[in-house]
Amino acid sequence: MQVSVITAVYNQGQYARQAVESALAQPETAEVLLVEDGSTDDSLTICEQLAAEYEQVRLLRHPGGANRGYPATLNLGIVSSRYEYIAFID
């Protein structure tokens, strides 16, 4: 079984690395989708670094880097996932 792990990121850059590495430590994790929701801190930069560092990590953003809120951010992750099973890290 392969799982897409989705995490909504809004001003939580300080926790992004720990979340990604925790997800990647699970053998079922096929991809981690970081859905950046227009943060005002350094979250975007950290997410970009993680996506460059790990091939299983993809960074997604709303058009124009807008803040669309939690439900829209999760939905973007869901429609962008590549695997049948989905898990969320909040």
C-alpha cells in the first residue's frame, strides 16, 4: 500500500521538517504534499528547501500564492495526490 501524506502549511515553517521526516520514515509513504497556504513567515522557503531535498516531497500553492484557508488547502492536496490512500498531518 502506498499513501499520499498531505500537510497544510500556514505559518508553521518551524514544524515542517519534523512533519516531513516523520512521514517519510513510514514505509507506506509514497509522497508528501506540502500545501503552502500563503504564509507570512518563512514557511514557503522551508517548504521549497524540503521539496528540493527529498524527491518524494512536492510543494503546492494556491494560484498567486493566496491564502485560501484550511479546507481549500486540504482539497488542493487531495486533488493533487497521486495515490489511492491519503493521510493528513496537521
